[in-house]
Amino acid sequence: MATSTLGSGTLVLAGTTSGTTTVTATAVAGTTTLTLPAATDTLVGKATTDTLTNKTLTGAAMNGTVGATTPSTGAFTTLTSTSASSFATSSGNVGIGTSSPSVKLHASTSGAGIQEVEWLNNSQAVGADVGSAMVFTGTSSNNGLARISGAFAGATTSDGAYMAFSSRAVTTGALTERARFNSTGALVFAGGTTGADGIGITFPATQSASSDANTLDDYEEGTYATTFSSPVNLTGTPALGKGRYTKVGRLVSIQGEVTGYSITTANTLTYFVMTLPFVTVSNTEAFSGSVTETNSYSVGTILDSSSGSDNTIFLGFRAASVPSSGSATYHFSLTYMSS
């Protein structure tokens, strides 16, 4: 049996039955201390395969393959998992579900149909506008370049949720919402009614005009009121009924029914002036429409008013088109360009 010896910088420990273990101190400046645990324990070797239990690694460089029996080399240049859910880094790219990530973050899965690959979670209690977002940034964008966010539309889950799209504002640099799909599926542009029902496209109540000829910048439909003036060969108090309009970009279509007028004399030029729901391009704009007096089936015409106003029109009948006097009901329709 070997014996234990102590020499300069070397401690030789005899094995319990055979062999020896040599502990060698390397040359150091000053004095160093090796502290052994105050318990029965086993020291972990550098070149052996061992299991660490209840240990904390601080500032460590992890090398090799997680879960592998044979370690590989490298300073965290490649870290993979041998389990079904793999995680890997390669050349600065991170992969989840793939051992060959091709971009900075590459998540991969496999399955029939659409697979959910990523979840963004906000554990805050349900409330209006509470949700999560993905922000795209650049080197000099303190507030980000763009953002895609999803959030609850109201105080409860039954209020549904929306997805919003924001981009960096030109002047302030702030991320500003440009559009959203609301809880009913409507696409709402900035300034539009966020709670619009149904599925469609919602524009802001006040048009945000574009100078680009290929940009649709407005849509609106509804009813409108008007004022009447300058009646010729007509008496009574007129009223507009069934007055409706549709505005697509600058193109406006209107229709309605005028009652309350009475024709004074047959076979006499007859007309009146009424206002439009939207101002025309100019008071010399070339447009025309049709008007019918439903009692006599007389057909007249609609012309742009030459009174200097950009929002008035003439509805008139030639003398030969006024076969009789008495009460009259006018139906009209017109399409024109607004300013």
C-alpha cells in the first residue's frame, strides 16, 4: 500500500487500497486558500462527467449540448436540446423548434392547418385597451418605428378585442394609431368610429384629403337637410323628404323628394333653387341631373346654380313641360364632384 507524502507544492494522498492522488499547487503570487465543505461530500473533477445538485452558476460560460451525454466545445456559440422541443443558437441566431435558425429569432413547428407559434401575454386584469404589442425599432427611433397591438375593447371579455396598427408620426416621432380591426371585424381608419358595427371600412367623420389621385380617402352615406330659395312660378312652403346621399372620395350622389310647392301657371318656365350637402368644385362646374314632377310626369333638369354659390343647384322645367297648375311633387337625383 502506498504512503501519503507532503512535499513543496505537492501533496500525495495514498488510496484506501491502492494507488495515489497527487494535489499540486501552481505557482501564484501571494497566498491562496482552498476551502473544503464542512460535510461529507465529493469533489467534482474538471475532466470527468459529474452531476451537479443544488448549485448556482454565476457568470459561467455554458458550453456543449443540453441533455447530451458527450459535451461539445464552444463558448455558447451553439446550445441545443436533444428533447422534442429544441432550442438552439447558431451564428447569433436563436431557434425554437429548429436546430438551424436562419434569422435572429426562428420559431418552427409542424402540424396540419394553422399552428400557433408565438403568444404575447399581458397578465393585467381585463379592461379597455389592456393587451400586448409587438414594436419594430430602428437605431434612432426612441418610440419605435411601428407597432402591432391587440387589446380588449371594453371592461369585460364579452366586449371583444381589437388589433391596431401604428406607425411613427412625421413631426412628433410618436407611435400613432393608423387603423384597427375592431371587435366586429370592421376596418377603422384613424379618426373613424372605433365602435362601428358590422364588417366594412370606416373612414373618419371629417375627411383627411389626399392629393394622390389613386387614394380613396373618404366614404360616407346618410340623410341630409336643405334650404330652398328663388322659386319661379311656384308658391307654398317646400319640404325635402327621402333626402339621401352617398359620398365616395369626392364623388357625391344625392336623391330626394320635394313637396309643398304649387305651380302657379301652366306652360310657364318653372324652377327653384336648393342647397347641396357638400360644396361643389366650383360654381361653374359642368354637371347635370334629372327631376320629375310625379303628378304630370313632366321631366325637367338640374343645373349648377350661377348665383355665385358653390353649393346650390337649379331644378327647373321648360315652359312646354309645365302642362298644368296645382300642387306638385318632385323626385330628383344628381351626381357631382365635391371640392
